[in-house]
Amino acid sequence: MISPPAPAITIRSGGWQRTFAPGHDVVVGRDLHADVRIPHPGISRSHVILRYLDGGWVAVDDNSSNGIFVDGQRVQSVEVEDQRTIHLGNPDGPLLTFELGTAPLADDSPTPSRDLITIGRSADNDIVVPDVLASLHHAKLVTTEAGVQLENTDGSGTFVNGVSVRNTALGENDVVTIGNVDFVFTDGALARRTQPAATTGGLEIRGASLAIDRDTVLLDRISLDARPATLTAVIGPSGSGKSTLSRVIVGSAQLTSGSVTFDGRDLRAEYASLRSRIGLVPQDDVVHGRLTVAQALDFAAELRMPADTTDGDRRRVIAQILEELELTPHATTRIDKLSGGQRKRVSVALELLTGPSLLVLDEPTTGLDPALDRAVMAMLRRLADAGRVIVVVTHSLTFLDVCDQVLLLAPGGKTAFFGPPDELGPAMGTTDWADIFTIVSADPDDVQRKFIERSGPAADERCSEEKSSTATDGPALTAEPARTGGWRQFSTIARRQLRLLIADRGYLAFLTVLPFIVGLLPLTVTGHAGFGHPPADGSAPFEPKHVIALISFAAILMGATLTVRDLVGERAIFRREQSAGLSASAYLLAKIAVFGAVAVIQSAILVLVVTAPGFGKPGPSGASALGIPMLELFVGVAATCVVAAVLGLALSALARTNDQVIMLLAAALVTQLVFAGGFIPVTGRQALETLALIMPGRWGFATTASTADLSNLVVGIAQDSHWQHTAWTWFFDIAMLGVLAALFASLARWRLRLKVTA
């Protein structure tokens, strides 16, 4: 008699579900590596074990602090039946519902013996990868005569032994990494490398040294261990290398000697596959203040998660992060309305979207009052308790007691102390922080020597290790981050930029009013001919020329001011997103698309204001190329305004500060007015004519002059071949505006290129 197949178990909670096949224990808890993670403060790291015994599933309390409850009663274990429900933590705590039935292979079971094995996040795969960075159908194993081939099917990151691959043969004990999950290929099968709720691994630094030159040492033989579920504080006076060490840990700075490993893998050798497991929260909040918390997280999730991630999956991950960071009540609050500590939590939430197991924070409590300082440190304690490795660089010394260990650095990047915080005072001979910092600053070499003596030969050996060769050997840490599709990134950035414009009501009102204001400039010109023939009495012979010059300048003014502060204003946000995989090209093109659309709308308003019947100037009487004079006038003005907007982006990319932006904008506007040819002739003056080639003002003026047939309207002005009233001339002028737009966009793109810190 053939026994029925063992039933799989499906766990449902809060709108999501996970399915597991028999063969291993399923861990439910708060731990980062739990099979089913519930980030609730009342849930223990390993709260419930689901185990298949004697033909059935059973839920066992894993010595949790708050227990499991069935029908309001706390129980130690319960047999799992179809549609059975239990509460965790208290009778009204998080609810789990179980379903029994058939299911695909569990994510950490060995692969079955078949010629084709599918791997991905979807439950219909043979190997289910429970990670937000895994695609629905991520990769597949194909058995051939030559062996087993691993094929990446969706373009997202798939790594073998730390190297990104598309199609490769697997060898015995090869480590396959998909998202943040490792598998080992052994005996022809893939098996999960790290078990849930693991207590091994973590961050190990051995003999880390970094020198700029022979006389400038930033880090001097630093060693430390930080295991999962630990909170490590890095403190020290100015110039002690705290921030440099944080850059080394996240891979943005390269050691001269020594090594950094995470989860037992060398950061330098396998940086590409490890970078998604490392989160960095910089000192400045890298979030858009005009977005709500939920909006900021949703846009960031779209940029960082695979393209096939559903809206429901994103919302589930975001909801878990908000709950873990106690931000759920503030989900619909604008970030600029939050307190300093809450904004810092949002910055942390952005990093948690991709499930990093190592989180580095650089001065997260800067500028916070003592109460917010304590709240931030308490938050970091909770994040560490969930199984993460947390390293915080801080100048705040009040709440170090919540940390598991403290690394005290002396100037020159020398170790003065490493150990539990309650041992720091006895080791340094005082508990007064002013005295401690004075001691380590007075003689860094002496405090380093005393630390080695206190720690014994093992510490001396660790500080002396130099596992890595010098920085000139081997590749730098420049691995390209895994990216979602370019079109998806373009769409996300464009929608976010539109949301930012709408959210800033004051700026939106300014953009609406601006074309009405600058539209008054051409109306100040004496006369009533507008774009037509001046009166025969000679009362305003140059009216058409001046009107064309001012409407072109108004278009340039609108376009440049629209964008000139944008890139420099969100540079820190862009750099962080770029390091996480944002394409600079998609980012820039999205900006151009949104601001270009705004520029076109402003241009339409400008033209309507200038040519309004009974109020404005008469429009041109004929057209050079498009057949409709007013349409052609609008197209020329709009093209000029769009190119000026791209010029503004280039200036914003070139500027280092907002003050520099103002100077660059002023210089750009003056040069456009001078080289346009409307007030100062440039034709026949070689130097001016050459410089005018790269001025949007020159070609914007020429386009409108061609439409109005300026050469035949005004007598006694220098003739310019680019003002001719012909279709060829008009299209050439428009083409030159297009060339300049491409030139300015290329300049901005060059400035946005990813900077690698050596």
C-alpha cells in the first residue's frame, strides 16, 4: 500500500503567505533569518518551531518570552490542522493561519533529480528563494552531458562564488547566491547554506590598515568581531578614523592591508554578491522631505526590488518595516513634518527594504536632543536583536550601555579599547569621557600598546594580521550593483518627481505665476506691431526685434530657473540610490521628461500672454515651416525653454553648492542675452559668432526670427542667414537647439557618473 504524500504547510498572516514542504523545521520569529519573520516587539527571535512528526505538523513554543495562544489559552505545543489559527505573544497578538496541502519544494531542501530545476521567489518554482531581491523566476539548473549548468533567466544578480554570472557550469561546493540567500552545490544538488536564525557568521575585521601615503595613516591595524544580534559602537575624538572605518566596512574605501569578511566571505573578493547585505545610513537624511513616509518607501522599493515584484509584495515588506521601526502611525505624514529621530528612522527604513543583515550608521544622533538620542539608540538595539549586525559611528556617549561592545579609536586610527562598555572605564582608568578622550589624544601609540598588552597575545596577533595584499593587487571594490530595468527606473523617478512638484505647493504656485510675470517683458516694448511690420512713421522701428529677443530670453529664464537647483539639491539622495543600483541615465532622462513637460506648459502660457488679443502684441503673420504662425511660434519658444531646462540641469550637476548655482545661473542668463543676437549683433564677428554656437539664446532667437521673417521686418539691422523665412532655416535652428540639448544632457550625465572612492 502506497502511503499518501506528506502534506506541505502554508502559513498565512496579515495578507501574505509562505509555503513549506516537510523535511526541515520551520522557524517563526523576529529573527532576520527566520523562515517566517514577524517584526513585532512581543515576538521572540525564534518564537515557534513548526515540525513534521509522525505524519503530521506540530507547532512548538521555542522557549519564547510571551508564548503561543490557542483559543485564548497559552500552550506549549499544538497539532496543526487545516485552517488552524494561533496567536503569538498574547491572546490578541499576531495571528497565524495554517493550511495543509501539496506544494513545491521547500527553499532549503536539496534540488530534485531532474533535468530542469527552476529557482525563484514564486511558489511554483522547484526551489523557492524567500528574498525580496529574488525575481519570481530568477534562474534555472539544466543538466547536460557536461554537467549541471546554472542559467540566469531574468537579468537580476546571480552569483557563483561571489562572481556575477549569466550561464556557468557548477562544480562541487560552489556557492550560489541569489539575493541575500546562499546555496551550496554538492552531490549534484543545491542546498541552503545558512540555516534560519543562525548565530554564526557576522563581521570580522583583521589587521585593517589604510594609508594615503607613507606619512598619513587613517587606520592602523584595527581588528574586531561583530556577530549577528550585536550592536557595536565606534567612538573616538576627531581624526580617529571612525567614518573611514565605516566606509571600509561598506566597501566604499579600500584597505592598504588587512581583511574584512562578512558571513565568512571576503568583502574584497566577493563584494558584488555581498553589497546587497550591507546597508549604510549616512549622517545626513537621504530622503525627500515633501513625500510622505509611505510614498518615499514605495518609490525606493520600486527602484531596489526586482521588476516583477508586485504592489502587494512591496506593501507587505513596507508594512513590516514600518511596524519594526514603530513608524506605522506616521506612514501618511510628510517627512519634513517628522521629528529628527523619526526622520532618521525613515532613513533606516530605506536601507531595510532589501533585507540587509549588516547595517552601518554614521553619526545617526547628530543634532538630536537627549530624548531623541535615546530613542534612536533603542531603535538600533531592537534592530540588532532581530539578528542583524549593527555598527554605529557616534559622538554621543550617553547611551552606550545599550551596546554589546564599544570600539574606541585614537587619532591615527589606532585601537584604544574594544570590548563591553562596562569594561571601558576600568581599562582606561576613568569613567569621565573628557578625560578618556584627552588620554587617547595625548599619546595614541601608548594607548594602542596598552590595549594590546591588556588583550594578550591573541589580540596582538589579530592586530598584526594582513591577509589582504596591498591595494595595487586585485580589483577595487567597483562591482556594478544589480539594477531593475531602465524603463522601470525612468517611470519611477518621473512619477516621484511629479509627486514632488505637486507636493510643494509654494513652488508649484511660483511655476504657474512665472510665465505670466516674464510674459510682461515683451509687452514693455514700445509700439503695437508686435511680430509684424513696424509702422511707416518710424515711431518704433525695432519693436519686432526687441519683442523676439525678450520672449526668447523669457523662455530661457523660465527653463533655467525651473531646474537649476534640482540636482545639487538632492545630490546626497541620488548618490545613495545610485550605489544601490539607480541608473544615472534613467534618472536624468526622467528629470528631463518631467521638467520638459512643465517647460512646454509654461511656454504655452507665455505665448498666450504675449499675444493675447486686446492686451498683448500681434502674432506673426506667416510661418516658415509648420503652416500655422502661432503654432510655429509656440514650438520655437517651447523648444528654447526645454533646452534651457536641460542647461539648468547641467549647471546644477556642475555646481557643488547652492551658492555656486546662483552664480552659474546669473552668468548663464547674461551670456544668453549677450550672444542671442537680438541686442548685440554677432553676425560677422568671428569670436562672438563662434561662442554663440553653444548658446541656446542664439538659436532660440533665430527660430522665432525665422518664423516672424525678422530680416524683412526691420530695416537697417545686420542680416543673419539663420533668420531667413524658409522651412530649411527654421528646421536647422530647431535642430541646433536639439544638438545643444544633447550636449548639455551629456555634460550632466558625465557629472552624474558613479564616483568610486579608493
